[in-house]
Amino acid sequence: MRGDGGNRGGDGLDQAVRQAEKAVGAASAGTEEHVLLLVGLAIALMQRAEATARFDDYRAAHDRLEEARSRTSGPRDPVRPVIDGALADVRRFLGDGDGACAAAVEGLRAQVWQVLAHHAQAGLRHAVRDIGADAVHAARICLGHSDSRRAVTALDLGRGAALFAATATGSLEQLLGSSGDLDLLARWRTAVAAGPGNLPAGLRREVLAAASAVDDGASVLDPPGVGEIGDALQAVGADALVYLLPGDGSIIGYAVVVSAAGRAGYIGLPNLSVAAFPVIERYFAAAARRVPSGDDTAADEFAGSLEPLCRWAWDAALRPLVQQYLPGLPPPDRERPRRVVLVPMGDLSRVPWAAARDEKGTYAVESLAITQVASARMLCRTASLAPVPLSRTGLVVADPDLGALSAEPQLRHARAEGYAIQRVFYRGARFLGRRPSGPSPSGAGTATEVLEWLDSDDPAEGTVAHLACHAVVDAVGPKPTAHVVLAAGSSLHAEDLVGRTTAGPGRDIGLVVLSACRSGGSVLGHDEAYSLASALLARGVRAVLCTQWPVSDVVAPPLMFMVHHYLHHDQLPVWEALRLAQLWALDRARSLPDAMPAPLQVQAASAVLARPTAWASVVHWGR
């Protein structure tokens, strides 16, 4: 019976190939129909080769795909992603590893073009999800042939497509100016001024085509190469950029690494699989249910889930990185810890990597500084901007009054946090929201007031903002959103940030602290990395601190105070100030600065601060 079934299956495949060959022969050569039929024939041949082990069918499929490719209108032809993707697979079967890697990346590049050029901004939410999955597939093809450079290109092509589409207005305008098409440039500027978050797909497609013609499309669609990434790492004082690619079933995970010297490599990570380890799902479930409270004890469900997760994170990913890869790099050019810039893929973006813990109980933060970015493209863009000195002026927002209809609780300790930070470090800053004694006379803390501060060209407004308030991230609802909840029912959304122009000359912003629950969460799925933090970086903010889970309103104030203490007292960069504040929290004999107000000193004396639930949520993004 099995043999009969196999014969019938083989007969069916033979018939499908014959019909496809007949259709190709009947079509007019060079037409769109002919190209599509060639692709259909190639796929039928590949299916028969897989089922019957007819190796010649792979060669025939390859020839049909090459013919179809030669008859397309070019890299931006709508069928090119399908052709190149199939070519990558068939070349793998034929043993042409280099050709397979090249085709996989070319197909992904063509797919990115189709998505960015043909989808309105609102439609990108769904279209970019497929890019992320296809980017991982292309990267795995490259890693299977030890092609780390192309794997980096593939992974970065799949990261942040919607964010790039919403923020590429500046680079596109420059290329349009070089193209000489003044009419198109004028229409583009008019559309951007009306609201760049809703640019017509037809106009964006026209602009992308013109810009690509000027610069071969490289600056528009292509991510940076490993040399450019290395330069960016040197500019921000980091040793390596690391993509953490999770495993899937029997497929292992990887760390794909670019060093500051501009060299690419990879490490196989067999245990870097979310689905294979129940401790991870337990942590995700507990994090989703977690609400901040003043009694963050070891018996808390979330705290109990975090301990085994931290052990897994070390063993699965950071141990080989710290013990095998980093020691082989040149020593830092100054006395500092090793520093890596992580791009965690998928659910790995939800792991608190600084709290990864070895068998001796030592946390990663004790020997390693960790920064996160949405993509290598974002790192290079941020690194290309000049550092911004932190001023003694700026903006502080604390527990704004959300109105009588809000279900969110009041954040009384956030008032003390914001007021202490403003009075000790930023006496010239504008304080919005509520002080410990009552409403601030300077403003209620509405979204309009915060945006006015962000958009102002007045250098007197300062270069630092600290927002101690509520945040909401919903990636699964009918309308995904990431926003900060502000006064009088107003909200500051990620789209509000990327849809606006960056600050003008003399008004660059050095740091925004989002001391708000889950403010680092992605709104379009974890591979897309479209969040409040990445939106702020996209508009030119140099560094952002945000959180991965709700932090107790009691323990957050002293930790955040110490971040600003190290920024100003020790004149440290933001990433280093955060690391020292986290080490301070870990030290149960921690010293308290004289300038720390008495209410915060009482909180700072708590043993709870030493637990990762208190300090590991805060993540540094940017330079």
C-alpha cells in the first residue's frame, strides 16, 4: 500500500511538471505571464526533486529560475523576492554555498523594497512581520556556509523596516535634491509637512525609485557593512555588536558578532531556544501578570521566575560570549569594562541580559556593560551624531494628573523621584506634573507640553528629560500602541516621535529617561523593535533609558537618583552611569550620597534593591 501511494504521488508530480512545461511553452517569451510560469515550473521541479531524489531536477529548476530572473525588469520587479528566495534554496541543494547566500540576501533586499515602496505606513505593521521571519531564514542559510558578513546584512535588513520607513525622510530628501527632480522634491516636502507618518504609498514608491537611481539604492535600503559597524562601535566606545538569534526546534541558536575592528563571526548556541526551556515561558507569564508593589519579596511569583531565567541566560548565551569571544579582542582603549551592543531577536528581547548569572552567583553586569539597539543601522546613525553634553537644565515630568476617569494608580514615590532629581541635578529644568507637595505651577505634564520641549530650538531648554510616569505597550490588541500616559488624558505615542522632525541646530538632546513601566517594549512585535526608546533614538536623541517590566514605585527612585548622580558627580557616559547605579544597588553595604534626600535614603537602605527585580529592568539604548 505504501508503494502504491508513493507511485501515485510520483505520478502526480510528473504530471504537474509536464503541465507546467506545457504552459511555459505556450506563453509568449518575456511577458510577465511567461516569467511567472517559469517560476511555477521551477517550484514543481524542486518539489519533485525533494520527493524522488532526482538531482537533475534541481539543476533544471535552477536553469528555469535563472531564465525567469533574466527576464524581470530588475531588482525592484515584484516577482524578484520569490525568484531569489527559490534560487537560494536550490543552490543550497546543488552545493553552491556562496551563490545561495548571495541569492538569499538579494531576495530579502528586493522584499524590503516591495514592502517599503508599496505599503502605506499603516499597512507596514503586518507586512514587516514576514520580512523578519525571512531575514532569519536568509541568515541561517549564510551561517550554514560560514558567511558571517552576509548573515549580518540579512539580519539587519529584517530589523526595523517600519521604523526605517517612518524616519528615512531626511536621507531621502537629500538624495532627491541630488536627483534634480524639483517637482518630486516639492511634493515630498509638502507630504512630510502634512504628516510623515501617513505618507501616500504611491509617493513614497516614486521617491524611493528616484533616490535609488541617484545612489544605487545603497543609502536607502542597504544596512551598513561590517566595516561601518566597526567604526560605529569605536565611536561609541564598545567592543562588539551581537545579534542573538534564537534556535527553533532542532535548529540551534547563534550569536552573530561584529567586532570594533570590523570583523564578523558567529558562535553556535545550542541552548539558545525559548521553546525548549520551560523556565523562559514561566518568566514571560509572570512578567505579563506582574504589577509593581512596595513589597517585592523573594516569594513574589515574578522574582521566583527570574532566578532560573538568569541562570539560563548566562549558560545559553553570555558564557560563550564572555569567556570565549571577548577575551580574543584587543583590550579597551581606556580603563572600562568590556561593552557589547546587543540586538536580541524575537522573544530574546524580553530577557534582562545584564542579570544573566553564572554558577558562582555573579551577574553579567559585574563584568560587562550591555547596551541594546534596534539594528546595526540604528547604531551607526546614532554613532554618526556628535555627543551631547548633559546640561543642568531640561525637563522633569512626575506623576502627572491623569484625570478622574483614569484607572491608573497615583505614583506618589515618582513625585519624590522627579522632585529630588530636579532639585539636586537640574535646578534649571522645567518641572511638570506633581511635586510631593502638590501640582507643579510650571505645568500639568500634558503630551503637548512634552512635545513642545522636544521640538524647541531654544538651547536654554536643556538636553535632558526624565519622565517618571505610566507607560502602556500593547503589541497584540486591534491597534498596537506604545505610549507614555500624561496629564488630562493625553498620551505621547511612538508615532508622535518618529513622525516629527529632529531638533534643530543647537537643540540636540543627550538623554531621555523613561522611568515608566515596560517603556522599552516593542509595539510591532519583538523583531521589529519599534518602541518608545527606538523612536526617540530615531529622532536624534543620543541615549535612552527605559524599562522591561513594571518596577516598584518604592525602589525605582533611589536607583534613578544614582544614575543621575554618576552622570553629574563622576561625569560618566549614560551607559556607564547606569551600570554603576546597578552595581550600587547590588551592594548591600551601599553608601548613600549626602545630596540624596531623606525619603530616598530610607528607600535606598532596603535590601530589596539588591534583587534583580529592582535593578535589572532598566536598559540602556543608544550611545
